[in-house]
Amino acid sequence: MLWINSIFQSPQWLWLFAALTIPIAIHLLRRSNPQQISFAALQWVQRYSQSRARRPAVDNKWLLLFRLLIVAILAILLSQPLIKRNFYPQEIVVLVDSRIPAETAMDFIHSSLPQLTEANYKVLWLSPETTAITSPPEQNVDLWKTLSLLSRRAELRYAHILLINNTFPTAHQALRSSPHWQWHSLNKPTTPQSPLLPRLATMGEVPNWWIPLLQDWRRTMPGLSVQTLGTEEIPNAEQTDWLIYAGPAPLPQAVSDFVVNGGLLITDNSIQAPGDVAFVFVPENHSVQAAPLGRGSWLRYQKDWHSADFYRRADLPNALWQQWSAQDWPLQHLNRGQWSGSVTMGIAVADTDIERRRSEQLQPGMIIALLLLLTLERLLALSRAPAHRRSKTPPGSSEEPRHG
Amino acid sequence: MEYLSPKTLASCRDLVWLSRHIAEGVMLGVQHSQRRGTGLEFHQYRGYQAGDAIRHIDWKLFARSDRYYVRETEQESRMHVCFVLDTSASLGQASFVEPSLNKLHYAKCWIASLCWLLSAQGDSFSLLALNNQHSIHMPEGRGENHQRQIALQLQRLTASDHWPDQSQLAPLWQYFERPCQVVLLSDFFEQDNEISHFAARLHAAGRPCLPLQLLIEAEQTFPFDGELKLLNPEANSNSPAALEVDAEQQRQSYLNAFAQAQTELKARFAAQDCLLQSNLIEQPVEKSLHQFIQRHGRLC
């Protein structure tokens, strides 16, 4: 019965279709009991149509048809069908952040979106009610909840969205958005912010591949700073993010403190972990283990990174960067804040999920049709009444009022 | 003057008063001499009967005998009109316009009114109401009293059964032995031309009858529609008791057949030198009487 629920908003009213039997029954009963009148001049009435088989199944076919239609339309009207229609927005919608003054928004649209001024467009406040921009804006709109809500609206699928600025603090991953939205911001950042880079430090005897790797990284990420620490030096978690430790086997206490204070320690399998550190394999990579240690984490390779089968691979710079930065959650967090609106963000709501069924458009037409049918039915029923009134039956013969 | 509406006609129970009222309307403006129903020559005393006018009671005789006697006088007869009224069941056909009015009631009013007119001019009249079960004969008489008695008798008549057959008609011929003018009221819905035969035989016997056919409007127009079950008040072997028809389909064929039958009927009576007058009972009695009197000038 789920399909009924998807077609009708109130499918319980579909039982009203059983009422279709009422007019049929009335017409059939009328048929079985024709009007009886006494008529002395019967001898001049021909007898050929005496057999009931020649009679039509129901008389007043049009009247019956109208009555059936009235009942059916009433049932459909009450059960509120949801008509599926492909919704192609007729006009372009601009949703404006309610913190922006209306004049500023209009100025921005005229200056920055000249393609809109030629087309048919309307400007709405970015609020759950999407009121027109001529009305006062709503205060304290939860931008992300509102955007997520509006992402399911078919008529807003291709909207332009004007925000006050284009950088977002956090929580954008809970956002649902339409992939067709076009984002604009009033305050464009003056210089595109480069993503934050981790501060690197090495300790001990670095492997041979480190220098080429670093050169490769510096090519793509200029400004990457690398510090070389002596084995006696104490790494500072506030100045260093990633520490590549290739020193002697027992991990110095200073390095342990660095991890506990929030740093990321990267070692190979030559460093044995203390007993209380619980390593787990990194998902989808069984050559590397990670363990939380205080506020930081320890990334340890299962292989000796001096061996050739560790570093003889083309994607070594990318793979290591991904593996290491995936473990640095504070860095990820900081970089997330710099994420720009020009990138498709949030969870895209697929076109197939859009609510396209609408029932509102159907009802006025059906009410008009119902009234029209009622009028026609009355007209038809009453137009038969005068003929009936002429043929009043004399007392004594049984008469049933005919239709109407 | 205003004619009585069919509803008034149907709802009025006092046929005596009604007939006199109608007759007054018909006679309106007619210059006539004072012609009471009583003559100058004393004829006989007879016992008082219901319907006799109280002023005709001979009070002196009452004082002597302590009985009511009515003094009857003789008047030379000018004409004797014999009303023959068909009281078969088909005369019970009611109008579809005014369902409380049927053909028989109309005929009663018509006869009683004409009797009053005849009594006013001193003619005598008698009544023969017949069907195959009962035949009621009111002998020839004249005057107000006779009209009153005929009206009372008419009031008791009901429509039932059929037109009498030959054997049942045989004893009735005696009523036509004396010269009389027969007025025949019926709907002339015959199975086997039996009413026409009756009229033809009267004609052959030198008693030409003046026929008045009573119809209802629906019989001329067949205004019905839809499915109908038509009940025949006079069912017999030839016509069924009931017929289910589709009125629209039947209308044209019925109207053709009915018009054909009417033409034949009129032709038969025209051959006997008596014009058939057909009246709808929805029309006023006065009009019908007027037309009848004008058509048959020898009557009044």
C-alpha cells in the first residue's frame, strides 16, 4: 500500500470511491420500477417495445455519468493526489543572506550578476519561508539549517546564493546543498589564503629518500619549513607539527613529551613502542600503524624505511603526504576553516531526492470542475422535471418521483 | 364571466348546485321567458321524494293527510333528451393536469348542467348510464325536481367494467321506443366498434344520437417520457392489462395511431349525420356546452 501513500496524501478517502455504487444503484432501481400510470388509450400504444431486453441498461446515461463524475471528483479531491511533475524553475532565484541589507544585495546583483538583469529573476531572503526581499528580513536565521532545508526545494535548485562572506567556520559537512547552486559572497577575501602547512622537523639520521621528497614537496608547497634537530635537542610541540624521528632505538623522553603535547611523530619499525601504546592499523593501509598518545599521535611504519621496497615507488611524496596529513587532525581542522565556497561543499542533494510532487495546483481546477458538474447535473435533472410534472399520475396508481 | 377551473370542478361535491351554476353561466345573456318546470295543467299527486323542492309540496294536502305530496302538472312535451352515459372503467381516466378530475366527473357535470338548461326551457330528459354490470335508467321527466334527481343519481355513478355486449344491451332498447333525442357521452375507446354500432343502430331506429367524446389532454399529446408502465383500466383479450413502453420511442407511433382512430371515428359519425364533438376535460364545461348547443341547434 506504500504506492498509494506516495500517490495520495489522504488515501483513506479513497473509500469514497465505493460511493460510486450509489448513483448506479439508484439508476438501476429506477429502471426496475418504471413509473406506473393508468392510461385508457392503451390500445393505440404499440407493443413492440414490451420486452425489457430491448431497454437500455440504464436510462439517463448522461445524468448517471455526471453523478459518477461528481462522486469520483469528490473522492479524488479529498484524497489529494500528488501529481508528479518535472519541475523546471521558470525564473532564476537569488537567495540573499538576511544579514545583508536589501539595497546592498540589489547593488551587488546589478553589478556582479549582470546576466540576471536580462532574465526573469526574483530575489528572496535566505530564510525557511523565503520571503521576498521587499519584506523585512528575518533575524537570527540559522544559515546551515536553512540551506539544508532549501536544498530540497525544487524551485530553488538552480538558485544563486549571496552570502556575506565566503569562508565558513566549521560544521559545513552537515550542510546539504544543491549541486546546481551558484555561490556568491559580498566580501571577497582580498588575497586567496593559502592552506596552512605543517611545520616539519627531523631528528636523527634521515633516510636517503628524504631530501628528494622534501624537494618534491617544496615544489608544490612553497614555504614548507623543515627544522633539523639534534638528538639531544628537545622538540617543541608548539613550534613543530610533524617530527620525523630516525634516531636511536629507545624513544627519548623528550620526543614522547612532544607527542603527548600534541605533535605528530613519524617513525619506522626500528623504534619499539612502550607496552602501554596500542597501535592500530590505518584503514586501507596495512603497512602503517597509528596510536594516540596524549594529545598527539604516533605514526609507525611496519617496514624499515631505509629499505628499497619502502621508497621505490613513484607516488611516494603524495602517499606520505596523505598518510601524514590524515593523522594531523588539528591541521585538518585549521585547513577546513579556509575551505572556500567556490568548491562544491556539503552533501549534495541528488536531483532524484527532490520533492517534485505537488497537490496544490490540482485542487482549484477540480473544485471548479466539481461545481460545473453539479450545475450540469442539476440542469439535466431539472430539465426532465417539467415533462414529469405534466405526466402526473392519477390517484390510485403508484408513482415514484423520477430522477431529480 | 370566469370559467370554472378543472380543480374547482373536481373539488365541488354538490353536483346539483354545480350544474345550476354552470348552466347559469351558459345561459348568461340569453333572453328567455319564465319557464318553470311546472306546467299549468294539473297532472297528479305523487309522494314526496328526496330531491323534490319543498315549495312544490301541497301543504293543504299535507294538512289533510299528514303526508307529503307533490303536485305535478302537465306540460306539453317539446322534446325529450335521453342522455346515454358510458360508465365503463375507461371513463375513470383522470386528467394528468388535474389528477382529481376524471372523465366521468366531467360527464356528470356536463349532463347535469345541460339537464338544468333543458328544464329551464321545459324540455324533458332522461338518463341511461350503462356498463356491462349495471345500467341505471332515470325515466323521462322535466323540471327542476327531475334535474335534481338526475343530478343525485349521477353523483352515485362510478366507472367500472366494460361497455355492455349485445345481450346486455337488448333490454335497454325499450327506453328508446318513444321518440327522443339521444346524447351519447363516452370516450369512444372501442375494442370492436361496439359503441359505434350502438349509435348506428339507434340511427337506424330513427333515434339519431349526438355524440360527445371526452378526452384528456395526455391522450392527444402523449407528454410522457422515460420508461413507463401503462396500466389499462379496461383490460380484455385484445389489449393487455399493462404495457411497459419507452415513451419517447412510442410517442410518434401512438399519436399517428390515435389520430387515425379519431379520423375513422369522426367519419363513421359523419356518415350518420351526427358530428362527433370531442372535448378535453381540462377545458371548461361551459365552453363545451356552448359548443354543443351551437352545433346542435335543435337542442336548445
